[in-house]
Amino acid sequence: MPLASNSGEQWFGERERVGLEQRIQVRRVLYEGRSEFQSICVLDTVPFGRALILDNILQTTEKDEFIYHEMLVHPTLISLTRPERVLIVGGGDGGSLRRALEHSPREVVQVELDRAVVETCRRHLPRVSSGAFDDPRVQLLFADGYEFVEKAQESFDAIIVDLTDPFPPGPSQRLFTAEFYQAVRRILKEEGLIVTQSSSALLLTDELLSIYANLKAVFPLVRVYLAPVPSYPGVVWSFTLASAGNDPLALDEAVVRQRLEARGISSRYYSPQLHLASFALPSFLAALLAEPERLQDLRITQPSAQ
């Protein structure tokens, strides 16, 4: 991995698609390699501790992963009275798996494309998963997530999509399409929900709008919510969930608190107050989500065959 040097210091630079480069000081490179699908690197950074880098894009860090993973998982699973079967697509660092297990499901199926990501994170970033991969309730499969969902015969209470961004085009892009979400809806239970990370609300807004539009084409209820993830570009990160009608905003603080206590969950960022507050969107974003013509133009479609 190329690192910039400045007065003897090493810096990792992630160049975004909007004319911005975010730089993070690096103490040392802990691992660098390449799998069948992507380059994999683990850095020991000054501000964020250990960080996972895939194809030169930062994925997670020890310092702030708890914000991202709690906010990806908890608002969805707390909206279910009893989440018994959960599917995670992606999430090779194990952070989403760890939080899903906190809700006491009977089974969590995780489908990750790249075995090397899981192996690297278990060795170099063990604090992120905290032993979750060894839980007997977990069925870990190394397979294509799209194909798994398309062929699945069993249903799930929740589906958590924890993937790299859809742009530039790569192996995860078709898991953000309406066709994938249609396959997801087929295997979701009546009260089930799907949630996905949906990129930077400030810098990569079109990606968020594309994901929202594709989910809106399939599900009658779609909600966007926000959380700050300091190591991610623009800090303000978005998540989008959808269902046939199960609405996280129908819960009040008392119900969220009761469910957290009953499940023995002690979160570091997510809270009953934040459950509702995170869905309060800034005016610019609410206005964009209300523009149907623009949303139609931004929909992500299946990549053309090469």
C-alpha cells in the first residue's frame, strides 16, 4: 500500500470521488496482502488505532467502529419483538455480527464473499468481533451474497447488508440494486426489515439517494437515518432501512429502553433517545428524498454483462 511520507511521518490518504483526500497518520503497517477479490491492509493509525483498508478505502477502525455497527444493527433489531433469525450479507470484520448476537437470536447466518477478510480481521482486529465468529448460533458462509439471497428458501426476521460502497463498480454493486432488494423481500418475514449502510450524506449524497430509490421501488416503507463516524468521509454517515410496514418510528423511548434492558444490551452510542433522534433529517436531505424524478434518475441498476 502506498503511504505518503512527510518529515519522517507516514500517512494513509483516501481519495474520495468529490475532490477530497482524507489523510490519517500511520504508526505502522500490520498486514498487507491481496485476496482473490481485493487488496487487504491493516494499519495501526495514530487517531483511530487499527484500521481495515480494502482496495485503498478505509472500512472500519477500532476507535469508532462501535458507532457504525451499533447504528447499523440496533435500530433494526430493536424494532422486532423477537428477532430469531438474522441474515448478515458482508460484514467480514465481525462488528455487525457481534451486535446482532446481543439481541439473543436463535441463529445468525452471515454470508461473506471474501474469506481472507474474515481471517485477517480475526487475527489483526479481534476487538471488533470480540469472539462473535466462535458463537455456536452463527453459521458463517463464504459465498456470493446476491446468489445466496436469490436461492434462499428459508425466511429471516432481519437482513443486515454491511458492504463496501457501490461505486466505483465492484463486486458489491449489484447488492444495492432493486433486483437484489426484490429478492430480499421474498425471504423477509411479514414484520421483517432490511437495513444497509448508504454512504456519506454530505459528500456522496447521490449514492444515498440511489440506494433509497431502489429500496423505495420494492418496499412501501423506507427510512433514512444518520450517525457520525469520524473516520469516514464527511463524518455524517447514512443508513437506510425498509420494510413492508414495520416502522422503527412507531416505537417510543420507553419501549426501546425496555427491549434493550430485557436483552441485556449496554450500548456505547445507540440509546432510546437516539433511536428516534437519528431519523430526524436535515432539511436539505429531507427535500432531496422527496424528489421522485431525481430519485428515478439515480437508481442503481444491474451492471451490464462484460
